[in-house]
Amino acid sequence: MFDLVVLGGGSAGYAAARTAIGLGLQTAVIDGAPELGGLCILKGCMPSKAVIESANRARTMQRAAEFGLRCGPVEVRMQEVIERKRALVADFASYRREQLEDGRFALIRGQARYSGPNTLEVELMEGGTRRIETRTSLIATGSHVGRPSIPGLEAVGYWTSDDVLEAVELPRSVIVLGGGAIALEMAHYLAALGVKVTVLQRSGTLLSMADAEAGEAVREAFLKRGIAVECGTRIQSVEAAVGKRVRYVRDGVEHGVEADEILVALGRRPSIEALDLAAAGVEVAGGSVRTGLNQETSVPGIFAAGDVCGPFEVVHLAVEQGETAAWNAALRLGRVTGEPRVMDYRLQLFGVFCEPQVAMVGKRAADLIGTGRRVGLARHPFADHGKSMVQGETDGFVQLCADLETGEILSGLVVGPEAVELIHEIVVAMRFGATAEQLARLPHYHPSLAEIWTYPAEELAERVKGG
């Protein structure tokens, strides 16, 4: 009998197992994936950022003339790009494998399913089955690529991000279906390496999880680079042509676009189909495991963390959810004393590694304004900022929202150079309840990209003072 069984050895699962061991729980991790490591390491964060880095270097070389420099045409050697990515992923995966196999907890290789709230049946990779009993468990089996039902799509064929990250030969043109993080990162990557890219987005703006102005800034930057972007589309069908043709409707008018390949980037789905959650009584809503802020599901003692439950598919939250679940499992078993731990999504953090980058912390401005608080918003463009002008990175802006009664910073948004790095200054400010005036008074080295935060902070501080 185990104290805690963790289903999945990715970021959430490993964080939970590591925490549980530290709290004295007898723990097992069950993972049936062909390779240990989890989505982030094997097919998500790390491989995508590795190839995007090659794209970024290519963009720098392509723009050399802007800075008075000359170099020959950029030669893209895709085999070497992918080999570099594979080497990095192998290194990351090897380290995670060592962590999972170091003997601190039992590692069981196989596919698990519930036969009851405290019982699991495991089809072992080595053959045979094993019945496991546990006092508590954590569902952390991650997600997989969503495959939409579009007439003709399966017959014609398409790529997912998995295919892009392994492609040693790139097509001349690609239609990207989607306007979220994965879609925009892959569009940026492909375009930077010479592929003609068309992005088709269902909603009215790119990056619908952010303020509309962020999506519009990315769209404008993409258009300047020659990336076609169509928002507010409804995909009708896919058909074979000279290449592959997508038919869609926009503003009531049918259109068609053709390319060598189609990349489907319309989101991911929780990987829970094989778990037989109904046998344990675990409730699922909208395809995701339903949890409270303590990460406990509808069944006492069964927890969930990461992509299987959301609400945000990002690694740092998956890790925090796993740690929270492990603590609460130990508390339920009486191994620790104290208060239950709950997730605080006030500091929800999100980043997109396209060009320009996008990053945000906190809620969208429209959502904050709708809460009834007196919310102030201020922006400053990179086109009017010394360091970004020197760097030739003038697309985008920074944005702050603050409570006009107290001055407290409520959210931050960046579209522009090094956005995912710059946003962390606002994360720290919000974590400690800083006001716009306090942020404006912080010393910022000149010239620096971070200095741009002082401008919206000063504007908001003045509005707070003025009542």
C-alpha cells in the first residue's frame, strides 16, 4: 500500500513525487510513455525554444544591413538545426530520467487505470499487469495535440507541432490553423527560416487570452515580415490541390488559401482517456479533470495537476500544483500539520516566444475593469523608448493596470523585445503588493529595456495622486 501514487512523470508529477518524499510519504510514480521526461522536455517548451533560437539568430543575420553590417545570404541547414535540438532534449531528458530513477520513490513503467478510488491496474511495459493500492493519488498525465474535426483534413493530411519540431526538410509554404501561443511560435520559426506562412485564426484577434491590443500588435508585426494573418475565420474544409487548400469564411464571404503543408495548432487536450476516471468517481468537466484550488478532485484523496486540469497549460503552474497536491495529500494522511495549501492565480503568468514576444501577468485589462474597481491603464510604446530604438526592436508596447484608489499594480503586459524576461519585474512587484509609485521610483539603469516600465508607472502614479 502506497501513501501516494502519481500518474505521470512530467513536470507536475515529478514535482509532486519529490515533495511527497520530502514529507515522508511512501510514493510511487507510474509512467507509460515510451520515453521518460514529460511534455515540456520532450515535445514542448525545450525543443520548441531550441529551434526558435535558431530562427532568432537567422532573423538577426537577415537584418544585419540595418546596423551597417554585411553578410552573405543566410544558409539554413535544417539537419543541423534539428540535431542541435535533439542533443539538448536528450540532455534534459537524461537528467529527468536520473531524477525519476534515483530510488527515492518507486518508478513503475506502464499504463495505469483506476478500478476504484484507491486501486489501480497497471499494464506493465515489460508485460503483464500489476494491481496497486494507494491511500491517495495524483493525476498528472499531461496532454496531447488536439485534432479538430474539419471535413477533408484527415484525408489530405497535416502537421502538428510534433512534426515541425522533427522536420529536417521544410515546405515552401505552410497554412497555420490557430492563433495561440503554439501557432504563433511555429509561424515565427517557419517564416524566419524562409517558409511562406499564412495564419488562420478563428477569433477576432490573435492571442485571445490577452488584451486585444496585444494580438493586434503581433498581427501588425507579422504582416511587416510578410506573414499573412486572417482573423475571424471559420474553416469550412480542406482539400487536395496542387498543394493543400483550406476553404474558410470571413465576414460572410468564402475564401481559399493554398500551401504545401497545413499545421494544426488549435490547442491540446488532457490525456485522461485511458485512466477510466469514472471507475474512481472522478468528475470531468469540458474534457478536463475538475479540481478545487487545493488540487483535490471530486473524490477525496484523489488530486490532479498540470495540463489534465488547467486552468493554464504552463510548466511553472504545473509544478506549483503538483507541490500543492502533495502537501494536501500529506495533510489528509496526517503526516503534516498546518493549513491546506491552495493555488493563487492572481499571478497567472503567460509568455509567447514569437517575434515580437508577448508576456503577461494578472488578468486582462477588460476583466479587471469589469470587477467594479477603479482601474487605471497606461501604455508606452517601444517605438518611443531609447534602448529598443538602438536595438532596432520597436514593435509593441508595455502596459500596466493599477487600482486608482490604492495605486496597487494589478497586471502587466508586454509585446516587444525580451517580453518574457521583462514581465518578471511586474511579477515581483505584484507578489509584494507594490504600487505604481513605488515601481516608478525604483532605480532603472539607463539605457535599458526594463526602464520602459517607469513611464506607465509614472502616469498611473500621477492619476492616483490626482484622485
